[in-house]
Amino acid sequence: MPFEIERKFLVNSNIFKQNAQTSNIKQAYLSISDNISVRVRIDDVQASLAIKSKISERVNREYEYSIPIDEAHSIMKLSQLPIIIKTRYLKKYGAHTWEIDEFEKNNKGLIIAEIELNNEDEEFETPPWVGKEITSDYRYLNSNLAIKPFNKW
């Protein structure tokens, strides 16, 4: 069973952008409940369908499948929620690669850094551009940002 262990943080500076890899992401949610979401994502020229369920604050079950990009565009039209648009930056720091998402549209101004770990208690180096931890604040889940965008808080 595929598990994802992650921690999330607010970002306090744009230093992370230096020498980072970038991609443009659009994602739409087809279904969202208390602990499960179904999402379609287009990441530049590839697309995926994902089912995520929350096990604990830091752990999710995640099933993700590649799908044809034209089907992803079609599936996105089925969503009744706003599409999440963001630029993703990949930045190596210490032994880990961080994913930093800079949101657009109704979530503009929000920048979140995420690190995936091998276990819940794994230690890691914190970059200088990482601020307050928000792992336990579910308002910052992408699925919840589709329902209640950052600019409506």
C-alpha cells in the first residue's frame, strides 16, 4: 500500500527560487470528504489522477496514476470547484528535495514548502526560507484551498 509521509511549512523568503527546477501545475478536485480526495492534475506536459486519504496528521495513503493529458483536460471540466493553479519549485537542501508551491488566483500570496520523509520522526535540515510548520493546519491542504481559498480567510 503506497504511503506518503510529509510535513508542510510556510515560506518566509523567495531565496528558494535560486537554481530551483520549476513546473506549472493545474489541479481540480472531483470529490472531497473529511479524509479522502480525488484529484486530477496537469503538471506541464503530463497528467495524473490521484486518490488520497488521510491516515494521520503526517501520513496519507496515496494512489496516483498517469493518464492522457487530453483526458485530464476533459476530467477537469467535471469539477465544480475552482482549479488550483500553482508553480512548483524543486529545491535540494541537505539530504532532501523540497517541493515549494507558489499559488495563484484565489490563493495568491500563499507559498508552502513540503518535505516527504521516510518515517514520521525522521530528522531533516530546515532551510533558512522555511517558516512556521502548518502540517496540522488542514486549511492548507490543497483540497481545502479549493473549497475555501486563502484570500477568503
